Amino acid sequence: MMELVKKLHLKRPLVFFDLETTGTKVGVDRIVEMAMVKLMPDGTVVRKPEQTGKTHRILVNPEMPIPLESSLVHGVYDEDVANAPTFERIAPGLLKWLHGCDLGGFNSNRFDVPMLAEEFLRVGIDFGLEGRHLVDVQNIFHKMEQRTLRAAYDFYCGKELEGAHEAMPDTLATVDVFLAQLERYKEHTVLNSRGETVGPVPSDVEALAEFCRMRNNADLMGRLVYDDDGEVLFQFGKHTGKRVKDVLAKDPGYFGWMMQGDFPRYTKRVLQKVKDGEL
């Protein structure tokens, strides 16, 4: 793996991670397990946590019951996290470990990154995504092949994914798929549904982050997006397609409704910046 990682020409560490949660609503649900793999510029690969016994798991007490339907997917139950630290307790150390790192994962731009940022904001820490490059392996996969992680692991690596929906196996599989994608698509192009040429897949992280971008989101969940003029628009509800600043000027109560609702804190942060004239 080290030689393949060196081909990335990393300028700073790239951390791939996977989260297991109580559910899929970023503004409401909480992390119950996480695992991270840091790819260093010198090719070194560092896991978090390091192996303890037979596991590479960071369990987190979500301070709320884990719905049974979620536990049946990822295998983490209330009793597993009863004595685990809360996110607030591990946040300072995690923030330090992720300092100066770009982020990657599978479907991470749509879920894992927003969820991680939300957890930090919930405990009063602005994680600071500005300037970080986000590499979403699923977006590369969907643009080039359009399948799932299990199928991706079989397709690219010729292996069967064991321990699916456990954080470390999923994270390690994602890294393997990512490195295989770089090799497979370094000179490969395809035509997308609009007849546009997509590819080859770049090895530079900044270019990769741009390649992984599906929409020009202003927030992390895509509820607010930028138009071609750099103006922030609503991308949901009755004001879809309208400029946020225009809506807030005509309907100031809409701002209060969103700020008091269960929207993700990062969405509220962007909304506040638009209201304050910072965006």
C-alpha cells in the first residue's frame, strides 16, 4: 500500500474515515462508532485507533438510545456504548489528530463529513472545513462505474468484503478501492449521461476534491448551493432556486424558523453568514 500511497503526491495527510450512527439525520442523530486511516505524504499509513485485541474500533456514547433498526445494520447496541466516552470527551484529541488533514471516505461528502462537523459544532468546536480537500470515493465510483462499496471492493480489488457495516473494515476497503481507482482510471475516460467526457481521475488531492464534487454546495448537506454568480440559493422547500438573501429580506421569519429547526448546525452557520452579509 505504501508505494501506491506515494503516487498520490500528498502535500499533507489525507484521512479516510467511516462513521456508524444512530440514524441518517445529520441534525438529529449521533455517532456511535468511528474508524480512521491517515495516509501520510511519505507513504506511511496510520490507523486510528491502533489495534486493541482483535478490533480497530472507536466506540462513542451517543447520549441517546440507538434505534434497533440502526443496530441491526452496524452491529452497535446500547450496551456496547454504555461505558464508551462521549464525543465531547474525545473531541479535543480528535481535533488535534485531524489538524492539517484533508478528508476522504465513501459517501463522505454527503454524510460522514457533515455528521463529523455537526458533532464538533454540537460541543462548541468549529471543526473548520475551509481549506480542506474532500475526496469522496463513492463519487469517483458513481461517475466511473455507479455501484456500491461491496461491489466496488469486488470489482476493483477482486475481494469479498467481510465485516461490512463495521467501521474499520469499511474504511480499509474504501482505501483499497480508492488506490485501485487511481491506478485503473489514471488514463481512462467515460461519457456521462449528458454526453460529457469524465476522467481521467487525477492523483492530486486538490484536483480529486474537485472531481468528487457533485454540486456546488454552500453547506455540507446541499440544502444551500451557489449559483454561477456565487450567490447562495435555497435547494429545498418552497424557496428552492431563490437567493437566500432575497428570501430573508422579504420573509425574515424564515430565518428564525430554520435556526430553531432541526437543520444541521453547519447549514445554520452558512445561513447566518448570508444574513450577516459574509456570503
